[in-house]
Amino acid sequence: MMGMLTSRSYPPSAALAPYITRHYIFSAAFPGDFELVDQLLAENALVRILQLGDWAAEVEPGVWRDGRKVVLFGANSKPMRVRVRGAFRIIGFAFRPCGWRGLFHQPASEFANQMLPLADIWGDAADRLYDHAAGLTEDADIIAVVESEIVRRLDYIGTGQIDAAMRVFESIARHDSKRQVQDVVAHLGLSERQFERQCLIGFGHTPKLILRRSRFLDMATAIRGLGDPSDEELAALRYFDQSHRNREFRRFIGMTPSQFAHTPTPLFTAGLQFRLERKSDTKEDWTESIK
């Protein structure tokens, strides 16, 4: 199955680096009668443009919705089941919490654990994204169209706002997920209330949830054999005991670590790979930002 999946990701231009993480193009040559159900656990809100295929999310138990051709997925605090049928090809990009307010009037918490048409928030921009990108085949052309529309949205909002504290916390959550909230609050020089409010605006979730989810994703990445964590990093990721580890895996993926290790999750695993690529992008920024 994995051999049928193809994924590529690209960093944004320097001008958009504070606002989006990476562009990605993801496709699969599944036969027409093939159906795959997997799970999504997005750290950041993301946009998905469907060039080809039948792709839906379970928005309520037993209720599947495709959300049209261009959708916004809010960041997840719990797994969201997704389903694909037959071959598919999608274009996507995710938003950075530190630049959220440069692109949205609403806080990210309004969209958490949801999938909805991007047109509900961005209006005609969603239609332009689809009309201009859906027929393209070259990655560079696709990225140029997407970035042009994001710049247009930045101009529309008009603030270009970047949250410096969230920029630092993004890096801490990605590279040091074992940190305690109180420690991060002291590092950032914010009150706990200020910190939580800014996290809800940019990330869509509380600081504690953000760190817990990041730690789980780090461990899931290690179990999947992605990247090359050192013994020291793996030791830092270990939970207090087996029951705690099982509880966190059930919370974020709905299975135990052992079940996860033996269960194919091609779409979820592709998301882990995209995350790992993003992590390498920010390694230098993180080192500088927490000195």
C-alpha cells in the first residue's frame, strides 16, 4: 500500500515563512474500488485542495462529509477519521500559530477538531485556489498559485501580525515536548492566563494539550522508525509508566502503543513524515530562540 503513495513537501518562500509551515502534494494510485480509512491528528490548522479523488472526514460518529474541493481542517485534540476511495491527489499547506492573526479574524480555537469549507471563512479566495491550482501538474506552478493567494489574504487582513511568544513556543513544542507549562510561561515572561489565551488564538488548544500531543507525535514517529532519534531523546520521551503511555496513545490515536506498532496507518504516517521535515526546518530557529 505504501508503495502506491507519493508525497512531496516544500518550505514556503521567505516572505510567507512566518505564516505557513510547508506546502505538500500527496497522491495515491489506488484502484477505483479501494477504500482506506485512517486517522488525522493535525497539530496546526491546514488547507486541503482536492485535485482528484473521493476524500471525506467523519465529522460526527457515522457522518462523513467531503466539505467541497477546498477545506480547512482545524487543529486536532483528538483523532479525526478520514476516508479515501480510489486514486487521489491533494494539495495542502498548514498555518503557523505565530502568524495566525495575519490571516484570520477568528481564533484558531473556533475551528479546532472541525473540517469545513474554506469558503466559509475566506470567501472567494477558496474558489480562486481551486480554479487556479486544480488543473496544474507542475509543483512549482502549484506553489506559486497557492502563495499568491496567501499573500492576497495577508493584504486583505492588513496587519501582517506575528506573535513572537507563539513563535518561540512553536519551536519548544516541536523540539522539547517534555517541557512543563510553568517552565515555558517563565521562559516567555507571560502570565499563565496570557499564555493560554495566545495559544487558543494561534494553536486552537491549551498549552498543556499542545505539549502532550507533540510528545505523543514524537513517540509515534519513533515507533514508526522515522527520523533518527538519539538514545537521550528516546529516554526523554518515555512516559512515567506503561499505563500512562497506553493512556496517551489511546487519547491521541485510539489504540495502545503495541496495537499502533502493528497497525498500518499510511495517511497518518505520511503526516508524521511531513512533520519531521518541518521539524528539521526549524532546528536552527529553535536553537537561537531559547538561548
